[in-house]
Amino acid sequence: MTRLVTAPRDPAMTMLWVWFALGALAFVCVPALRMRDPFWGWLPFWLLVAPALDLAVLHRVRLCAVSRAWLARARRRRRSIQQARRLHVRRVLRRTPRLATVNP
């Protein structure tokens, strides 16, 4: 499997990963943070969704490359699995007895 070349860590990226990890830990440990706050709004958004979206935007090129590779592998696997083919059996045709035609 090929690895993508990664750039040196950016301080903003490190901050976002720390924000996401601490938000996930706080979300799991403190049930009050799973609700809505009148000042901050929906707290799970600010703890988990916002940093995850920011990380996805910063890693969009890598995510696109990984998703394309995954889709290409899935297509190759799907092509290799063929649908069951009909069994070609030689059948002997039976002639049905013809009824005598009556001419009026």
C-alpha cells in the first residue's frame, strides 16, 4: 500500500487535533455537554463537528485521493465477481405428435 507524502505538522493542525480529542473526551465524560447552551448553541457541534470539518478541509486533497483509491479497488473487486451464468444443457427436442388435419 502506498503512503501519501505528508508535510511537516502545522501548528493549526495540531491545535485542531487537540481540540477534537479534548472535545470527544469532554463529550463522553460530561453529560451536560451533550445538550444545547443558550449562549454557545448546540455544544456537540463545537466539541466534535467543527474541528472535524476543519480537519477535513485541511486534508481535502488526501481525503479525495484515498476515496478515489478505495472506489477503484471496490470497482475492481466488483468486476471480478461475475454473475452466475446459465448452465448450457443440451436438450433433446421432442416432437409433439401432430394431429391429423381434417379437410372439410
